[in-house]
Amino acid sequence: MNKKIKYGVLSTFLVAGLVLTGCSNKKAESSNEETKSNVKLETISTADVEKNVGNDEYIFVDTRNDSYYNGFKQKDQSRGGHIEGAVQYTSDWVGKVKKEKLSKFVEDKGIKKDKKVVVYDTDKKNVDKVGGLLKELGYNVLAYDKFDEYVKNDKNKLVKFERYSQLVNSEWLKDLMDGNKPESYESSEYAIFEVSWGPVDQAKDYNKSHIKGAYHFNTDLIENGPEWNLSKPEVIQKNLQDLGITKDKTIVLYSNDQSAAYRVMFALRWAGVEDVKVLNGGLQAWESAKLPVETKVNIPKKVDSFKATVPMNPQFNISTAKEADAKMKSEGLKLISVRSWDEYIGKTSGYDYIPEKGEPKGAIWGFAGSDAANMQDYYDPDNTLRNPLELAQLWEAQGIKKEDKGAFYCGTGWRAAISWEMTQMMGWDNFVIYDGGWNLWQMDKSLPVQVGAPNNMKKPDSKNDF
């Protein structure tokens, strides 16, 4: 499907989308641009760190790459994950938060000035970078760059997400491409796909530049209009075979509009692909690491069999509006809108091909972005996926908890896939996607609709304004 039609208002908001994916490069708008490491920081020993984990007077701040916080092991370490209760302030964020927004952004991460703030990493440069920034803001900072010592002691608990391996960084992918067997890779074959709308000759992002060896994945291969639900199983199975995808091949996805990669990730997992991963930060992260790209068009080799019958995981999906409505009534299903606030309260439908405004009656707002083309609430300043624990806190305030039965939806399924992946990472297995979204619901005039903010509620703070 033509992406201009898919998103409707996307072309109008192109600049806003670029703000999300690119972040500002203007130094005048950024905070303390590189925060020099000449700020003297008091240090803390491994013994004192161990003694004060769980102490309410201490806050632990992890400055490492998302992958290591999430659960991947760093080089030469036997375990992965983060200190229990630690918050994130990745060193890559420094210089990417606007100066006038910095103080609130830091506070919203749960970092408090009346506590002792232990900034930790295995890399002293990262500790100095984040620690120096926090000290300049008036925080009581203790620097700890001996995290490898903490990890070596098996008595020290590390916390990781249940499915942390679904989100990988550039280092992991480069290791795989170099012929090694990085953590969590158990297959004998893999394929990398850039995901966007359109056949390869119309795929602007792919043709401009892509990861060396990557193929193009046209989103029309897994969904069709006018509903833009997942296509029929037999159609998807044939299309996956044409792309050389089998259930036991590891698939790594990335996209400029990251919702496209997560949409295809959802479709592949629904179909039955056992190991699907998304490159966190996409091509931007890959190129920042100065890793190889190309413009050559790569064509995947077709396979005769998917090695299973699609779908292997039908439980991940609620296809129709009537089914969603019935489950709300019979099972207490919570429908969670991952649409912009203006879409949620009925100011706009969000799409030029969706005439009606509103939401399914009883829908809960689950945070999103400024419009149908953005998901700012779900991303960090460096364009990587936000810590799922932060979204879990926001959802809890909205009445959404792990033990609930929930279904994320948006207009047609792309944005909802990001929220769903966060629940998957955390092991919230009662959560699915209602694929039909508002598009399918508004087509059925017999279904109940709400317009306006329920109970005159104000827009909740996403605590992620940078």
C-alpha cells in the first residue's frame, strides 16, 4: 500500500517524524553538549555498592547501552542485566536533550536530588559523562566504573527482561555478520531486512542506503486494504517463502519508521518465526557506529517451505472489531489505544482515509506521539526504544497492569506493535494486538463509540519530553 495513503497525514507531518527519528543536531538547542569529564566526581567502592542496593537513600543509574541494561552480557562477563531497581540514563543521551527541558527530563527518570545517585558502568568515560552532567545539575553523585566487579559476584542480583534478546544493538548484529555466534543466536541461518512500504524499486530508504547484505521487506506482503489487517494466512505464508523466510531462520528487522519493523515483527511471530529481532535504533545507530552500508539491491532466495503452517501463534491477534467488543464484555478485555491524544479524544481521525473520529467505547489511552506518524512517548533521545519499565509505570497509572487481559490497537496496527513488543519483552503474555484498530471499528456503525476525554480527564504526562 502507498505509504502516503497508509498514514494519510504523514506527508503533512514529515518534519515532526524526522524530529522523532533524528533528534536535534543544533548545538544551541542541546544541553551541555558534551559535558566535559573534568568535573571531579566522588567514587564509591564495590563493597559499598553491594551494601546499599535496596537502600532507599540511594538511586542507581545505569549509563550503558540498552542491550546490556535489558539483559545481554557485555564482553567477558558471565551475566547480563542491571542492578535491581536501577534507572537508565544512557551516556548517548547526553547532548540530545534540549537545555530548557533537561531538569524535568532527569527528574522524570526518577533521579532525585535528596538521594545519593550512584552512576555506574564498566566504562569510566560513560560514568564521567553522565555523572558530570548530573553533578552540574546539583545532584549528589557517586561514580562507580567497576561494574564488572559487581557482576563477578554471583550473590549480587542482576535483573533482565524475560525476552531481552528480541531487541539487539549494532555490535550484536555486526558480530553475527562476521560469522560469530552472538548471545541468543541458535539458528544456522539468518537474514536482515529493511522494512518499509512498497516494492524494492520504490523503497526510497532502502535504495538510498541499507545495511550491507540486507534485503527489502515490503509491508504490503503482510497486510491488505481497505482494513489493513493481516492478510490471509496462505498469502502471508507464500510471501514469506518468496523472501526465503522459514520458521527456524533468525530474522533481524530495522526501519526508518520503526513502527514498520515492529509491525512486521508482530506478523512474523504470529506466523510462527521462532526468532525475530529488531535492531534498536535502526540504520541511524548502525551508521553512528560506522558500520558498513551499501546501495546494492539484494534479492533473497525463495524457499519451498515455511516448515510450518501459518499462523502458528493465532493467539497474538484479535482480528475483528466484533471479536474485540465481545471479549471486552465476556472476558474483561481492556482495549488500549496507542493513538495520539487528539485521535483519542476525537479531534482527528488521524488518517485521510478514515472518515470517523473517536474511539471504541471504554478504550484506555496507552500513550503515543504527537500524531499518527509519531510515537515520541516510546523512544529515548537517541532514537532507541524506551525502557519498558517506564511505560509499565505510565500504564499502571492508567489502570493497566501485568495481570490484566489487554489488547493494543491504533489506526491500523503499526503503532500498536511497538507497545505489544514492550509487553512481550517484560513477559506480559496476557496482552495481544487488536489488529483491526479504529479503522475497522468505525466501519461498523453498530459498535459503541466514545468521543472526547473520558470523565473530562486531562492528557497524562508521558514523562519523556526532550
